[in-house]
Amino acid sequence: MSAEQFLALADTLRAYALHSGRDLNAANLFVHGMLMRAVKTEPVTPPERETVRKAA
């Protein structure tokens, strides 16, 4: 999932929790848990460094 999808999911769950009288903290905790799982499973590759050559 992309960051935008996680934010959309979090907003939807918060809105549902507020509308239905459910626990807002539980919705936030669920989204946080899903985000942490995604971060742990998707490797992050650092950007390649560009070598800067000085003009002689």
C-alpha cells in the first residue's frame, strides 16, 4: 500500500468509528499495526549516490 492509501484507510476508519460510536483508538491502533507490518515487509532501498566530478 502507498502512503496515500494508508491515510485514506485511516480517515475512513476514523470516520466510521466516530459515526458508529466505536472506539476511535482501536481504529487508530489497527491502522498503525498494518502500517508497521508493511514497513517491516517492504525493504527500503536507499537512493544511489551520484558522484560529483570536479571540472579541471
